[in-house]
Amino acid sequence: VSYKRILSKSLNDAIVDLIQMRLNEGENLRKDIESRLKKIKKDLAIIIKISERTQKEILKNYKKKINSLFDNGTPIILDDNRLLQEIVIFMEKKDIHEEITRLNSHVDVFLDYIKKGKPEKGKRMTFLLQEFLREINTIGSKTDNVKTSHLVVNIKTEIEKIREQVQNILWKVEN
């Protein structure tokens, strides 16, 4: 009878230790993911600043180029409306604010999922991470700025690390 009691107590202690270990691991994963999401938000804020400067510089450079066409003495006939239309189309193709807004929104939803901590949110987290990548890839394809390109790579790296952590969480929840 004492062997049963010792075995039962040992088994109970092992289960309690396992549960505590998994809780500790989960807390560490949460902290890691949250810190990576903060890095993503920080890099996005820098991209916004760069983007605003870049658009102003592009517009300024266009004005210089257009003025230089008139300054060399050769008469050039330009349709002002058409010119403005072309500049607006070009600027819209390079505008990344919509993607940044969506990515920030996805990050906020992801953080909300982490705080709620329900296992069924795992698959939604995986889907959101795909959306993260879609938005950051679009930002990367629209930019000509080297610093922005480096930040895009940093964000993609963080997304990949978060994805690996989420896959670990899903595996542990399902098994």
C-alpha cells in the first residue's frame, strides 16, 4: 500500500511539475512573441517616416526635372493636367500607407489573441502571420529606398521567428 501512495505522490508531483514547466514555457514564448511584435511596430514607424520623406523628395525631384526641361531654352509643350495625373499615379503606386495600416492592425489583433490565450486562436495566428508577410512583401516591392528594404528584411525575419514559435505552440496544444 505504501508503494501505491509513493507512486501516486510521485506521479502527481511529476504532473504538477510538467504543468508548471509548460506554463513557464508558455509565458516565455508570450514574452518573446510580444517583443518581436514590438520590434515590428518600431520598424514600421521608421518606414512611415522614411516613406513620408521619400515621397516629398520624389515630388521635389520631379519639379526640378520639369523645371530643367524649361530652363534649357528648348520649348516643350506639356499638358499640365496629364502631367499631374501621371505624377499622382506614380505616387499612388509607391504609397505604402495602406499596407502599413493593415499590418499594424494585424499586429494589434495578434496581440489580442496572445492576451486571450485560447488554443483555438493558434490557427488564426498562423493566418495572421501570412497576412503579415503579404503586407510586408507589398511594402518591399513598392519601395526604392535601401533603408526601407533593410527594415522590410528585419520585419520578415521577425515574422518568421514568430511563425516558428506559433508552430511550436500549436504542436504542443494539439499533442
